[in-house]
Amino acid sequence: MNTPIQYIDRGRTLQKTWFLGWLTLLLALSACEVEFTPKDINLDPEYVVEGYLELGEQALPAYVILTQSKPFFSTLPIDELENLFVHNAEITVSEGAQKINLTELCLNDLPPQVKQLAADRLGLNLDSLKINFCVYIDLNGILKAKEGKTYQLDIKHGGQSLHAQTTIPEYVPLDSLWWRDAPGTPVDTLLQLMTKIKDPPGTKNFYRYSCSINGSAFMTPFSSVNDDVLIDGKDFEFRLIKPNFPGEDFDQSNFGLFHTGDSVTIKWSSIDEAHFNFWNTLEFNKGNQGPFSSYTTIDSNIEGGLGIWGSYNSRIYKLKVEK
Amino acid sequence: MHNIEHRSGLLIVYLLAAGILCYGQQSTFTISGFIKDSLNGETLLGANVYVLNKPGQGASANDFGFYSLTLPAGEYKIVYSYLGFQEHVENINLTSNRKINIQLNGGVLLDELVVEENKSLDQVTSTNLGRIDLATESIKKLPALLGEVDVLKALQLLPGVSSADEGGAGFYVRGGGADQNLLLLDGAPVYNSGHLLGFFSIFNSDAIKNTTLIKGGMPAYYGGRLSSVVDIQMKEGNDKHLAAEGGIGLIASRLTLQGPIQGEKSSFILSGRRTYVLDLAQPFIAKSDFAGTNYYFYDINAKINHQFSDKDRIYLSGYFGRDILSYNSSERGFKLNMPYGNNTATFRWNHIINDKLFMNTTAVYNGYDFKLKGEQDLFSFQLNNGVRDYQLKLDLDYYPSPGHFIRFGANAIHHRFTPNILQGRSGEVSFTNDYKPKYGIESAIYFQDEIKLSSRWTVNLGARWARFDQIGPFEFENKSYKKWQKVKTFSGVEPRLFTTFLINPKTSIKLGFNQNQQFIHLVTNSASTLPTDVWVPSSLMVRPQRGYQWSLGWYKSLREGGWNVSVEGFYKDMRNQIDYRETYTSNQSVEIEEAFVFGKGQAYGTELFIQKSKGNLTGWFGYTFTRSWRWFKDIEQGRRFPASFDKPHDLELVSNFKASKKWELGGTFVYGTGKPFTPLRSVYFINQELVTRYGPRNSARYQDYHRMDLAATYTARPGSKKIFTSSWTFSVYNVYNRKNPFFINYDLDSDLVTGKAEGTAYKVSLFPMIPSITWNFKWK
């Protein structure tokens, strides 16, 4: 997504990149990076909640991934990775009088067909799945999310209690989508994706963008969320950036541009303020290392733990990349 | 307003009393005048005038070289002296007021490496606590990073002053923040003191005459910052003949021209410096995809002065400097431009009202601005912030009698602070965060009197009454303030009390207390200050900072061999300190004041300073122990943490050796406790990827920092009387190539689904051993 905040962020990131480029030039004078092992701070692990409730197309039932934090490590073997999942927790989602329990599901415990179904819904590629992935999920899809309602999340485990709440916001759609030539020197195979939204005036609106290419799992760019402080009430045109695939290197010549012939699925969501703060601080934290950075604490709405209980109000837009 | 009248009334009564008291005594007469350098006419600030064999009966020249000494009628031998110059003795028969202007000759001692702690004889006897004067000639002898001699870097080699980072020009004095130092260039405050992210300061030492650092007792004459004053005076310009000097270095080159306009009545100096590394590479860059990419900085210092009469002299000085970064990638049509810099202009008028009363009126314009512009295709944006000041100052130096030296005056600054205003365009639609500048008037009146109670005991009593009015136009919570309308007022009295007791003529003890207020703030979110950092005024949202400092010092002068030793201790209490809340990200569209959290700070320490200023081997040794702590109730529930620049142990050894007539060697060695940093507390998975959790704040430290630099200066024809002379300086930074850590990087490679979880932590160091060569020349 390429709204003003992201440009400032991108401008700052590019400015920092430039500074770092200058530094790299100086650093190139000698090998100046030395590996070291950080000391174990020896603090207790914390609960990490990654829970989502979605309203809209292709919405998953409410689910929570419950794990623990770990001190810094150089390599974590698979069995220790699996131990990060917290089992046998009591997790409930409630709204008004309605209250449902989330059931723990571990993929390896499921019969193959069900396992495949579950993996597809969660966006996991079974071929590459090497661990016993566990989620707490509204198995029967009892909870029906409604716009404007607030949903409480309560977790009990090991004598501890965690709590959070999220509200499903009003949905603001993408007004239109179209393709445009790549900026600078046009190239036959690369195009920019442009879009327009009509931001409702007077209310605080927050947005998240992700996209899937040729049926991949949904991916997000380096900056996936935005608020409407600068565009409140405006009919705003901007560019949606193509995220890099996991492991793909940054290449300035095609960064953020879509390849002709690809099929693209855009998910455009409205989210609440706490959910926005979570992704905003997380993405800032990820991009923020080096001498000119400060440590950023990832904002969390979980009382008693880390992570997020966030709701989405989403629509899907499918297009083919062509002029 | 009631208060000002009341206080002004008291002031007038005091002055009248002091005047009457003197008048009532036996007839006394005053000698006064200016003390200058005979070679180039530069005034010698702080030069001493005293009765031979009676240093207690003396005075110092003020910042403009003016002195005034009142004595009973009689015959005297008056000594005029200044370190590095030949003493001059004047025989006088004092029967009336006399005007005696003196020009001192530079002696063979001129080339010594000198840090004049309170100028020779006064170091032990004056009430100046924690004050150090640095002559520029001595700074030039120090080895420097990439050959760029730098006033601020030289200050970092003194006890009590520590640097931010590897190579940074930012500095911290006695545990106080980077914004707590009042940096003055010919009376104009400087808001951003660094080029290239702070690796080089904006001060071109060729144009600078004197640098004074006050880290302890700040006299009432100065105010507005909690921790220190760095008062930099530019040269006036050679008033006898035209001269040029300059140098060519690896990073930048400099050229200075100076000379008389009207022989010995007026002169000028013009000094410039510019980098050119990327300019030289332009032909290659122009052919690449990055055509239009460049970085350079420049500064210009200019000054003219004119003496209208015996009583009047005016000066006009200016500084113009800029860093310009432009980045251009033609392939994707992306352009980025970042120009920023300071411009200052100062006009001063010296007027001698009578032999005992010297007046200086100053008018200052000061502007700092930062811009960041970017564009790509349909999209463009511009971010800018800055500060703009207009200042008027009136200062009087009054020498009513030998026992009193009084300074009083008033000043007012009209500030305009521009926060990060964002404007942009996406296609047809424009957007802006619509921030508006904030305005304020900072004003003060002050009074101080240095009183010689006896031959051993001197006290300096002073107070500064300072005030800040936030004024409109301003809008806050649906209330609108008109232009000049008062929004909020802060004020307070700042007592400044110092005393010196002479145990014997060569040993003294000093004690001091000062209270300070600071009305403008620079809150930085990163480990080093960046040009994107924004100065904010006190306002409805931000209270002023307040500081209290107690200092105690012991001073000894061993004049044989020119040794000076001092031990100083201090305790500092700082209130209303400002930081950002923990979840702050600089890309939010909120005014930064909304992200501030407030707390307090405390600093304490001792400084040992041993200096040798005579002979072929000169230099100094400094050791400082300081702790600087912070508490914020909104950061980790008020847990005490060390400030980011907390450096418990800081050691410097600086030396200069005249090996022969042609060769001069210089060396520095620094050692400091490693900087604190916030370590990685844990990692956890979000969206199948590892994210980092940092904490507790500043609870870990980098390894200790140490480094040695060496320099050798070769002058082919030393003592040559030729018009054109030159020398070569070879220097090596970080001689034994120590990899001092600069920052830490965590590389996390993870994918929960495939079971991959790997982390690597790196310590990255910046400057390895770097040699450099500079060629310097002088033409006269």
C-alpha cells in the first residue's frame, strides 16, 4: 500500500538506506561485522496471542494461535519449536450473551482429508509443513461476526488469565482498481496497481491490505496498514505495492510491481485502532535496526500477554495483470 | 509585569549604592582600553591586566578585548599578559583617567598545545567553575578523523564532556542531554551542529578565534539550557594586511581570506569549506542509472567590523551552511532530495559609555531548516521542519571599583518552531497533516557581581529571571489564539552563586550552585541525533525543563613546568525531562508532543584534570567518573535506567611533542565504558515469522571503547619569513584498528510452517584504522 504515511515511512526508510549506504561504503573498507551471542536475560517466557475474527468473503472462523516467547537463540530444532505452542488452554470468545469455546486442533492429529481441508483454510502448504501446527478454533463456525459489535477474548492457562477485546469496524471498500505503466522507464512485463478509496469523513478509519499471487498464501508488503489522518473524507488515489515473496530479495528495478499474466487476489480490510497500532508498530520494529534506530515496543491489546486479538471486515477483489 | 518593575528597581538601587560607595573613597582613577594581538589586530579576550607583583589588583579583558582597572592615584607598573604572548609592562603615573590600548607580541610559546583553564593566573583565583577556554591554534595540532580538525570533537577530549557515538559531533556534558548545551557562534544559538549525520561539526576552525566551554557554574550572563555553554567567537579578521590560508583534505577543502578594509579601523574575514567526494564522481554517476545522485556539504563564515571612534565599534557576522543529499534512480523514476542547514546573522555594537561602563548591543537572526522531498510518478511529498529566531540583547559590563565586576542586561528572543509539516500530492488530490508552527518569546534579565571580599575570598552573586511566553497564532482543543495572544507563560528566578577561596596563591577551592530553566527541547528517538529530529518549545503540552547543579572544585597551579591540576565534583538534578512513549513510531500522523512522556534525571560525578602547558611536550590527562540516570513513570513503570549516553568511566590522554623544528607529533588516547543499549529480551512468532521484543531499557552495555589516534605535522621551512608557507599533516585514526562496536543487528530467518528458526546477532563497527593526509597553507 502506498498512502502518505507509507511514503514518509518509505522516504525515511530510503533516507536511512541512503545513510546506511554511505556507511556501508565506509564499512566496506574492512570486515566490520562480528557475530556474537547475546546474553540470556533470564526473564520468564510470556504468552503470545495471535487471534483473529473476520467478517467478509473467504472469512475463517474465529481462531487463536497461542504460543510462548523464547530468549534469543541461534537455531531452534523442530521439537523445541513445537514446544512453543501452548496446549490445553481454555479460550472463549463472547459478545453480549453469546459465548463460545474455541477448540484446540493440532494438524497432525487430524485424518488426512480433514488435515488438507484445515491447511487450505488456514493458508498453510501441507507439503512444506514440518511441524505439528496447533490452533484454537471455532470448529463449527458458530460465531457469526457482525459489523459494529465488540468481541471479548478470554484465555485461561497455568493459573494465568489473559483478556482482550476487538470491535468489527464499518467497511470501507476500494472504489476502483486499474493498472498503470511502471514509473520511470516503462517495461512490457511490469505494471503498477492503482486504486481509489472514498474515506468517510469524521470517523477514524484504519485499513489493511494483503494480496495473493497465482493462488499463493496472502502476503503483505513492508507496510501493510494505514490510518486516515491525512486523507479523512477524501477520495484518495494511491498505489498498492506488490509484496515480496518470502525469501525474495529486494530488487529496485521491479520492486512493488506486478508481472503481466499473473492472477492477483487483493484482500482489502477495515480494522480497528488497536489492530492498526499492532501491525504499525510491528512493521516499524522489523524495519528499524541500525545506528539510527531506536528500539520499538510492539503495541499489544492483550492484557497479560503479547500479541493481538484483532478483527477484520474484508472483501476480496480478483484481477488479472494486463494492460 | 509588577515583578519586573520590582526587580529592576532593586537592581538600580544596588548599582547606585556600588557607585556611591566608590565615590565616597579616596580619589581613584581608571585605566581602560583594548588588548589586541600585534600581528593581526585580533582582540585578546580574557587577557590579564594587573599591578606588578600584586595579581589581586587586576582585571580581565572582556569578550571584546576591553578592560577597565580602577586604582588609587599613584605610580604603577601595569602588566598586560596573555598565555602564548610576551608580557608587556607599562609604567604609569596615575593622576587622571587614562585610555591605554595595548598590542601584545606573540612569543616563541605561540605553538604550544594549550588548554587554558581559566587563563593562566586566573585558573586558581577566578570564580569560574568548570570553565575551559580552548585556543583554536591548539585544536589544529590534534589528530582528527579523516583530517578534519574539529572544535566540537576537541571538546569531547576534555573531562566532563563525552561524545555520543563513534565519530559523532554531538556531545553530552556532565550527564545532561544533547539539547542541554547552549551552542553560540558569535552570540547566535546554533540548533543543528553537525554535517553528514553529525560526523563533522559545522564549525570551520580556520574562522574561529576562541572556544569557551562552561560545564559547571554557569554565570547569570548565560541561560536557556541546563547543562553547558559552548561560546564560540569568530576571528575579526587581520586588520593590518591581507592574508589567506586553507587546506586540501580527503573529505573537504577550506579557504579563508582576511584583511583590512580601512587600515586598523576595519577588517573582514571570509571562510569557506566544502566537500567534494561525490562531486568528483559525478561524471561516472551521470552515466549510470543514478544520474543526479550527489551528497555534499558546505559552510561559509563571514564577518566585517568597523571602529567608528574610540568609543564605538560594530561587527556584522554570518554563518551559512548546508548539507544537500539528492538521490535519483532513473529506472523507476524515483527522486529523493534532502537539503538542510543553518543560517545565522549577528550584528553587534560596542559602545564605551565611560571608563567603567562598557555596553554591547546585539541583534541576531537565526534559522535552521530541514526539508525532505520525494517523488515518483503521480506521487510527491515534502516534509519540512525548522526553527527561526529573532533576538535582541543588551549587555553591560560595569567596573565600579577594584572589588566589584558587575554584569547586567536583558534579552528577548522571538521563536518560531515549525514541526514536521507534511504536504503531498497523489494524482489530483493533495494532502497535508496541516500542522502549524508554534511561537514563543523567551526573555530574561540578569545581574551578577563578582566581589573580592578579601585577598583570598571572592564571591560571584548573580541571578537570572527568565520567562517564556507561548503566543499565538495557535489552536488547541477547539480554542483559537490570535497572533501575539498569550497562550501560556512560564517563568522563574535562577540563582547563580559561586565562591572561590584561596588557600595559598597557587591553590584554591571553589563552590557553586546554579539553577537553570530550559524552554526549548530536542527529543531524539534514536541513539544519535539526526537532522529529522525536531526542536519543540514549551507550551500548553510541554513544561520547561529545570535543573539544579552543585559543584565543588580544588585547583592547584604548579607554575614550574606549567602544570595545572584540578579535581571537580558535581551533583545535578533535572526535572521535566522528555522522552517518547515506548510504542512511538515516527510514521504516525500525530504531533510529536502527543507522543512525549515526562520524567526526571539525576547525574553526579567527579573530574580529574592534569595539564602541562610548557616545554616541548605538552598536553593533558583527563579522567571523569559520571553516572546519569532517568526515571519516567510511563516507561517500564518508572524503573530507573541509565541515560543512553551514560558513561561511568571516561579517560583521555592528549599530547603534543615538538620533535624538531620541522616535525611536530600529536597523539590522543581515549578510553570509555561501553555505551548502554536495550538488549533483545525475547523473540516470538507472529504470522509464522519471528519478531523481536527488546528490554529492559539500557540494561546491557557494549564493550568498552578505546582508540588511539596519531598525527605528524611536517613544515618544510619552519620559521620562514616567506609570504607563502605550507605544511603537511599525516594522521591515523584508530591506530591499532580496534573494532569498537557501533550498533547491533539481529538477523532472524524464520518460517514457523517449515520449522525454520535461526537467529544471528552481529556487532557492527564503523571506523577501522583510517589514515589521511591534509595539506595546509598560509599566504600573507
